[in-house]
Amino acid sequence: AVINAADLRANNSTYSYNIMEQFVTHPFIAPYLEGGKVEEYSAHLVCEGGIRSVPRLSGDGYMIAGDSASLGFSNGLVIQGMNYAITSGIAAAEAAIEAKSKGNFSAASLHSYDEKLASNYVLEDMKNFKGIEGVTWSSLMHKAVPRIAEKVFFDMFYETGQPKRHLSEILLESAAGSGMSKSQLILEAYRA
């Protein structure tokens, strides 16, 4: 489950373990878990500030990697962070080995860590998805797109014994029933 921390904070009585418990005891889910044994579950805060929240990554005697460096990406549907933690950890290890071989752990020496991150995909991803939280937590992504997709797929694949309408007709009708006006849909899509 992906939950916005601000929503948890606004509701002082909701905790992550309550949310998981409500999920596993839900009448639609519980039958699939019947007889199963919970080994563990946990919650983890994921940074969402994107490239704007990434601090200075190295300095005299230090390098910051993974979650500590805000190297994470959450779009409300998918969380990426382990891959960034591993990649930044490898880059930090390589920079540390180089610094140790020179006997120099100064900011200038450890800056090679920043260069390594700049030359791999981690910071590029962070830059490419700058501001994505405004899109992924929007009404477009959490309300309109699911409604449109549901209607499009239903109309395309539900068998009625009658000829199916042209895809453009289905799309237009689905967009009209999305709960957002055409101008809102266009504006939100443009922001994406």
C-alpha cells in the first residue's frame, strides 16, 4: 500500500499497522489469506521530494547514499529506492576505495562519488522525474485515468453479440465520463 504521510498525520488515529490489518481482514482479501501465517510486515517512509530534496552528497570525510540522500522515487503506484540505494552504495564504495588508496578523504577527493552518480542513471532519473509528485498524486492519475481505462477496456472486450464501436468513439465517451472536463483532462495531461 502507498499512503501519503500527510494523510496519516492529518488523521491522528491511523497507523500503518492498522491499515495493513484492515486490508488483510477485508472480506474480499481475507479468504485468500485464510490459513496463512503472518511472518512480518512493516512500513517505510519514502522520500518524495525528488531532486530538490537531494542534499550535498559528499564533503570532507563523508558521502551520503540511498534513503539518507533522498534517492527514492514514489509515484503513488510504484516505489523505487532499493535500486538507487544499491547503485549509490556501489559508487560510494568505489569512491572510498579510491580515496583510501590516495590517503585523502577531503571533499575534493570524495567528489568523485558525485561524479559517479552523475554518470549513472540515478541522478538522471531524479532529474527526469522532477515534479512528478504533482502528477502522480493528482485527480487525473487517481480518479480520471482509472475510470477512463476501465470504460475503454470494458467497451473493447465485453461481448454483446453486436459490432463494437470505433476506438475513437469509445475514448471520447470514456473521457466524458471520467469526472473531469475536457479542459481539465488536457491541462492535467499537459502537466504530466
